[in-house]
Amino acid sequence: MRHAPHKLIPDSFTSLPSRTGVPATVQVVAAPGDDLDAIGYGVPQNGDVPAGLGIDRAALEGAGFTGRPGQSLIVPSGAAPFAVAVGIGDDDARGTAALRDAAATFARAAAHFGRIGLDIGTAFAVPASDAGRAITEGVLLARYSYDVLKTKPTTVPVELLQIIEADGDRIADTQSGATAGITLAAAENLARDLANTPPGHLTAVEYAETTMESAADFGLQVEVFDKAALIELRAGGILGVNAGSVDEPRMIVIRYRPENPTGHLALVGKGIMYDSGGISLKPSDPMHLAMKMDMAGSAAVFGAMTALRDLGCTTAVSAWLMCTDNMPSGSATKLGDVLVARNGTTVEVKNTDAEGRLVMMDALVLAAEEKPDAIVDIATLTGAAMRALGHLCAVVLGNNQPLVDRVLASAANTDEQACQFPLEHRYRSWLDSDIADIGNLGGANAGATTAALFLSEFVDGVPWAHIDIAGTMQSDTEDFWRRKGATGYGTRLLADLAMNFAR
């Protein structure tokens, strides 16, 4: 008999959204308040040093601080607020992404302080609203920590963030951007929480319950499909992957419906709660340990959906989260078995560790049946994508170049980097099967492309883009606003895509 794991936290995410690192107040002010613990000052590699630091460039350089991006230095003083020098580099690199990085650098340096302010000066030629959003995101994403299972939490919460803006004409727009930044950072930290949670603490069933319980808080409609309902839907892919599990699968359908929508965007997220590889068992290495994050695509979709109402999104968005674990057992799908997708396509299972595309094929068919203006899916799909681009850049493929261009633009807007790969149809024959319509594996090479070609079989000609986040789902190091562990990659990208989507 399987016993439920002992849980040190509540059974579900009953207090969504995650507010890890999110302050009670973000203020844009002309001058810092008297009750701050620390104030950060942007210091360029060349030029004047802000007077608020209280020391000159010679003293900074004597301490090894040159002003390059990523550097910080707390200036010792007898009392708060402490001054923090934050490197902002040279003029050529000072865009929105660099501003977000600078804010993250400050947040890390001031990690022990709860009431903080940042004076970046006039070094960044960034629109006021973009500046407010980037600074807020940088601070809140960098301050994130998943410590709910630690007996002694190590994170000092941010009680107050002040953004110091001397130009009075920019204050209102900067504040508006900061408000959006809070929403987006909370959404991405929620996605991080979900992906960081151990698989014994968040099953597909619990995930579905979480979305149901929280839907009204975000103006969302949620419908959950259990195993019996999936059988009625003829969703052979997710049922086949779930065959080896003791936990039921769930398909979670989430809808955001604004008044007078300007378009309809469909999102599909891979939600493999834990991926052992099934009968094609993974080796027991660090990547196997990270497979609790194989649902990171669904987490990004859910996180993005929670932000849409507060951002004032005018696009109608429908989302399908395909959730199950992939386990070996006597009842598990075997190599050589044939599954039948909702649209009747027969699929030979050549490798049970190529399961993500199997659960997603049914969702893509269901999404296409609704005739949306576009479909975008996001998934931790292939090791090939990670080997090609590492942990900082996702792979994007699609059947519609304008849609792919929109996805890449949103990646650039949010600094969630992505690169387009070709959907080379001459590789389609690699997916041929001797006994079924298609196989679920294309061979040892071009894995990211052949996986996307498989998915393309199920979109019925609807404009579609695929985001492979196998590499970007986690970070092994601390990198500006990316914390070690689950990154939440794709959350802000998808929210930006929905906000800027047009038919």
C-alpha cells in the first residue's frame, strides 16, 4: 500500500499567489525616506560617483569595486541606512534588461535588510513605466527563496521597496510600472514555488485542487478533468503516460475572459509532476533529481494566467495543463505499445521517456478544436534543447513566422531569452512507424526539431509556436534575478505575449 508522505506544509497551495519576496509596499518617491535599512546607488564604470555613497571612486576601487555589472559593495557606516554601491557598467549596455539586473544585484547585496530603496539616477535611458517594472521585478525575483520546507527560513522578507526618482514628471508612470512588476514577479515566483515543490507534496490531483480553489481570486474559470473524463475525451496520450502511476492524472482547463476580447490565445503546458522516464528509466543523476520540475511548463502557464486580470489584458486566453507523473510499474506503458490520440492518430511508443509530447498531443487537439487565433505550448521537452543552448536560452519553433516573431519579441521584452530553431519538415520521416501513424521518437539527432514536428501533427493548421524550456527550467547558479533552482521561465514571457497579442 502506498502511504501519503508526511508533509511539513499544508496539503496544497491554499494561499496563492506566492508572495515570496513581495513587499507590502512599493513606492516611487523623489527622495528616500528616513526609515530605510539600506539604499542602493548605481555606480558607472566611468564618470561621477553618486554623492549618497559618501565615498569617492578611489576608495571604491581600493576595495576592488570598479562599477561593472554584477558588482556590489556595502559601505560600512555606524547606523542605517547603509549605502550600497551597485555596478551599472558603461553607457552601451544600459537597457531595460541591464536595469533589471542592477536591481537584482542590489537586492542580493541587501539580502539582510527588509526596508530598502534604490536610486539608479539618470544612467538608464528607459521609459518610466518600463523602469518601474524592471526594478521591481529585479528586486522581487532576486529576493525569492523556496524555504517552506526548512525548519528555519533563511529569507528576510522585503517590507518596503522605494524607487527613488528625482524627475517628478516620471513618478506616476514609474509607479504604474512598479505595480505591474509586483504582479509579474508574484506570478513568476508562484511558478517557481510550484516547480520547486517535491513531487510527494504536489501530485496532479493536488495541483488541480489548487487551481480550483484559487481561480476566483484571479478572475479565472477552471474546469478539471479526472481519469474517467479523460477516457470520455479519448485522451490516449495522457492516459498512456499515467498507466504506471498510482496517482490519477488531471487535465486542468483554465480560462480568462475579459469583456470584448481583442483575440483568443490558447496555451498548453506540460505538467509531468515527476518524470522517472517510465520503463525507459532515467539514470540516477542530478537531472533525475530535477524531474520534479518537469511540470515547469504548466507552472509558467498557470503563473501567467494569474497575472492577466490585474494587468488589464484584453486577450481571451484558454489554457490546458496536462498533469500526471511518469512512473515504471507492472501496468506502465511499454516500448512498442500504441496509443491513440483524441483525433484518432495512432502513436507507437518507442521510448517512454519521450512522454511530454504524448500528454500534450491531446491538449493541442482540444485547443485546435476551439479555433483560437493561435496556440502556444511550453514544455520541458528535450535534452537536445538544453545541450544546444544551455540554461539561459529556450528553443522556439513554429508553423507561423509572425507568431514566432511575437514570442521572440516577448522573450526580449522580459529578458527570458529564446532562439528560433527551424521546423525542418524533411526530418518528419524520422518519426515514421512501421505499425502506427507516427512514432514518439525521431532518433539521436535534431531532437528539439523532431519533437516539435511531432507536436505540429496535432494543431490542425492553427498558427502555433512551441517553446522548449528543458534548459531554462532551472538554474544551477545564482545569476542576477535567476535564483538557484526553478526559474519560473516563461511566466512573464507568456503574460507579455497575451498583453501584446493581436489576431
